[in-house]
Amino acid sequence: NYEPGDLSDFTNKVQIEADFKKSDIVLSDLKKLYGQFGRHDIIHFTGQVKGTINDFVLENIDLESDRNSSLRGDVHLTNMLTPEKFKLTGDIKEISSNYDHLVNLLPDLLGAKIPEELENIGFFTSQGKVAITKSSVDVQLRTIAQIGMSDVDLKLLNIDKGDLVSYKGKIELVDFRLGEFVKDSMIGDFSMVGEVEGEGLSIEKINIRIKGHISKHQYRGYTYSNIDINGVLRDKQFDGYLSVNDPNIKLEFKGLAELSDIKKFNFNADIAYADFLKLNLFTRDEKSILKGKIEMDLTGSSLDNIEGLISFKEASYSNQNDDYYFKDFTVTSENKDSIRELKVNSTDIINGFVRGNFKYRELKKLAMNSLGSLFVNYEKEEVMPGQFLDFRFNMYNKIVDVFFPDIQLGPNSIIKGTVDSDQDIFKLSVKSPEIEAFEYTIDQINLQIDNKNPLFNTLLSVDEIDSKYYNLSQINLVNVMLNDTLFMRADMIGGREKQEKYTFSFYHTFNEKNQSVVGMKHSELTFKQNTWHINPENNNQNKVVYDKDIKTYAIDDFNI
């Protein structure tokens, strides 16, 4: 229908009414009339059309495509031929599709407007109301997708600017497979109800304020429940409030946690109860329960440059061995003029420091190189030059048992030492009234190691070693380096009645193939009233040669 003269403005003034029944149209043909359509699909549809080409309503539309997309409902389109003013509103009874199919239908209109991250939701079916313009989307939709269900009332702006899309509204997710959406295998299903406002959809670009309740969050195989959240999530950073009232973790968190390249933590956490074993966060111990108040203020990209403090108050840790309580426990780290200092301070656990220029991951290599420097043939591990450190720790209870369950140090144990990679210096002093390790009890141990001492390199004295197998007492061991060979002598008394006596003389060196050589010099032992001699001729046999990884070894003649 049209009035005289309307044909001159056909797209805006000529009224068209049509009733389509069992109709088919090929997109590539439709594209010739309207260039915004794609090419590779065929649409089968029924419905009524009313309006002009540039402003029309599709009523009772029932549409399916060969690519398995479908639409049922009423749709109003305006300014179809003017993309800058384009608008689509719809009362959708059902729409089924996926990201690829929608973009293929209207690549220029929707391809630039639908964020690529939505491709991860897979095939979906939705119902509700929508309003779409060139730069905005307003939706009230319930959606069932391959990765879960959602119920949203959202206004999205800047959808034509890719990952800078902004949004505001309410959202409910039910059993949403969040890990698949963000491509993180550690994360599983996620259910929440809340209000959101922000921009960006990718982990790198997201900047969103969330206030809501999380009823399900699966992480590392555990399902967390009953979480309240109110904060801002942006660029791998959370800043706000988090409350968890889960059967296996109860905590309140206030502050900042940033997991970008430069990590930053500035928060207070009150942990009423956390079962790390059931949470699958720490599975070494048969029991792993932490309680306490934590204050953290740390900044850095790695252990080698991190600075700040961690403070524990009124804390406790329980494992299968014992319950460990400490009133206060503070760790501080400071870097100044290339010197790093780590201090540990607790009135009832441990006091001490590590100070120097060093890489944490190379500490073992530094020690091995310093000890290996005693041998001409030792091949040093490659480390950064200029590293050195001094350390001293006074331990007041069996806190070592928390980190090494098979080892317990008695109260008032002292460990101190020095390592210098350039000067090949290694000094270590260990004094403890008692050490329990691997079903052995060691009383009054005093260990001194100094690879530069001309009189001895190692001096060890132990009052007694008690085990269910055999007892040793009055143990003394000394070694010294002579001509590229480390000579050792050990004297001890054995047996429950202390009637057995042992005197061992042995050595260690490296041969020209950088293989370890351990050999026995003339040694003597008295066992069950019999005296035995090892290498009575004191020759260069009676030895074992093995490579660094102990994969191959050779045993020379032993004479006992």
C-alpha cells in the first residue's frame, strides 16, 4: 500500500504486508538485496510481515536454517538500510543457535557486536526480550546452553568496540561450566545470583564490580558453597570483600589480591576453619587444618624480588602428627641495593633471618658448588655469579614438623651458616637437643661444617641415636681435605648394653670422569665380642665408584 509519490521513497513509505508459508530463501540471494546478510545458509520460514523495508515487524515468525539455527517469536526491525541507526527489538519465544551461526547470518551487523568470548558457550536456546542497536544490547533472557543455564537482565554498551563492551544488570548462572568459558582446567561448574557492572569479557580486559551470592564454585575438584562477594575484579585482580561459609572452609577476606605479572597482595583474612585436605589444596598430610588471622602486604613478580610482610596471629595448624599453635608469626622481605633480607619473627616458634644476594631456586646448587670446590675434578653447577648469603634460625618448638612431617627438631635448636658462590665458602652449624627423623631419635647433636677450615671440614658429635633396630652412642665424626680427597673418621659405641665399638676410616673423591669414589681405609669394629678388620692392608681397593645420578656403579675388591 502506498500513496501517490511514495514510490520515490520506496524503502520508507511503501507499506508491505505479506504472509509467508513454507518459504525458503538462500542467504546469498538475499545478500543481493541487503548487503548485511551472509552467504552460506538457507532459511526456511513462515510468518507475517508488516511495514516498510526500513521499518517492519515480523509476527509469529517460525524460522529454521540448514545450519540448525531457529527463531520463534515477534521481531521489529528499523533502519535496516542505515546501520548507524539500526535497531532490532524482539519478543522471543525461542531462539536456538551458536556464535558461528549468528555471525554467519549477519556478519557485518552481529560479527562486530557479539564478543568472541561468547563462542565458548556453544549451542544455546534462549527465550525473553531483546533490543539491539549498532552499539548496545538490552536483554532479559533465560538461556540453556551447552555449558550451563543463565537468567540475565543486562544492558550492554559499546558492543561494537570488541572487548571494551560494558554492561550493567542482574545475572543468575546455574551449573555454568566456567572453566570451559575462561579456558581454565582447574575450574569446574559455577552457580551464582548477583548484580554486575563493568566492562570487558576476557580475563585480561575484564573490569567488573560484582555483588552477589555464589552457591557453587568448583575448583581443583572441590565444590565450594555459600560464598558472598562484593568487590571489583579486573586484570587478574580482586579488590573487595569475600565471605565463605562452606563446610570445609569458613573465612572472611577484605582487601586486594592481584595475580598479574607483578603480583600484589594487600589484605586481611580471618580463617575460622580451613580443611586443606578436603579442599584439595594440600594433600601431603592425612590431616591439614588451618585457623587464624592473616595480614598480607606483598609485592613482586617472583620469590627473588618479592617485598613486604606476612603476619599470622592466633593461628594453629593441625596435621596427623600434632596440633601447632602460635600467637604471632611474622615474615618480612626487603630488597635494598641488591641485598635481600628475609626475617622470620615469632615469640613461640622461630626467630631468624636470611641475608644476601641470592636466587632461591639456586640455593641448593650454591651449597653443592661450595662443597664440591674441595675436589679438583668436581664439575660445578651453573649459577648466577656474585651470590652469597648468611642465615641463622633459632627454633623454639617442633615447627619443622609442619613442613617436613618425618623430621622434628627439639626446642632451642639453632641452624646458622654462610654460603658464597664466588669464594666457594660453605659454613653450616646445627645444634639441637633432639632430632626425631624417620623413626630415629638423635640426642644432643652438634654439627659443624666449614670447607675452608684447615683443621677439619666437618665435625659431628652425637650423644645417642635410638631406634627400634639398634642403638649408637658417643658418636664422633671428623673429616679433612687432603690432596683433593676428603678423609673421614668416625668413632662410636653400639648396642643396648654399649659393648660394641666401631672405628671407621673412609674417604670420598672424584675421579677424572667426574665420578664419585667412596673407599674404606683400615677400619676396626668389635661386634658380639668379635673384632673385625676392614681393609687390613690399608690399600687403594675396597671402594665403590658411581656416577652423579647413581645410575651406574662399580665395586672394587673388599677385604673384611
